Amino acid sequence: MTMTIKVYEVDREGHTWLIRPEAEVVPLERPEYVHAYPACECAICAEGAS
């Protein structure tokens, strides 16, 4: 079974922008179980700013 996903960005005033159009994705049979969130990959964290 596939699912569809769209990615949006929303600002403080509630304006939205489509970041990625609708795409089909296949869910994992069994997700990996971990006790921590993955490392952030945003531009600010990638540059090492604190």
C-alpha cells in the first residue's frame, strides 16, 4: 500500500508555501526503533551555528 505526501512551509502569519509537490511513498515494513531523534539536517545546524 502506498501513501501520498506533500511538504509545506508555514510562516508565523499562517502563509503557506509548497516545498515538495505530492509524491507517492511506500511505508517501511518495520521502522527502525531508536531512543533518540536523528540529527537535524537544516541549513542552520549543517553550518554549525548555535
